[in-house]
Amino acid sequence: VQLQASGGGLVQAGGSLRLSCAGSGSSFTGDVWGWYRQAPGKQRDLVAKITSGGTADYADSVEGRFTISRDNAKNTAYLQMNSLKPEDTAVYFCNARRLFPPLHNYWGQGTLVTVSS
């Protein structure tokens, strides 16, 4: 089972990026997908999550700027990031978690987002 994150890069403040996380080797239809980020020297924090039914929640710091979505047919989750700020700079990790048996909790490898001022 593998989660492959992509889409990170260098962008100027105010710009946009779209992250993707493609899952393989399992079904993720019933999973909660999440995007987390970790800045240097800081803990990994939840940015956004989306349930199997499509309900999304966001950290206060990204509410109104980021949008999480999922495509169950493609086993893929997305994070559209708009109006990026330098404080959004971090390594972004995707997560797929199944809360019913057989339980699982998978992480992608991380993709670096750098926002220049």
C-alpha cells in the first residue's frame, strides 16, 4: 500500500498550488483523507480532512483559502491552496485512515511547499 503525494513547489505569496495524493494497493473509499503539514522545528499539524461522505474540516489558519477534495474512483485526495502566505511553508503530508475494520492508517512521503514573500 502506498500514498504518493505530489504538487509541491516554490510559489510567491498570494499564489496557488494544488497538491495531490494518490493511493494504491488498497481501497480508500471509506477512509478519512487528511492533509497535515510540518514546518522546520515544529510539530505536524492537521491542515484539512474530508470524510467518506465529503464533509470537510479545516484548520483556522487555512479556512477560506484551502479546499480539500477527493476522487474515490481515482483513490486520490487533493488540496487546493490559494492566497498562499510565507507561513504556509512546510512539508505537506497526506494521510488515509480507515476507522472501521480492517483498520488502517497510511501516510504519504511528504511534499515541500515553499512560499516566498
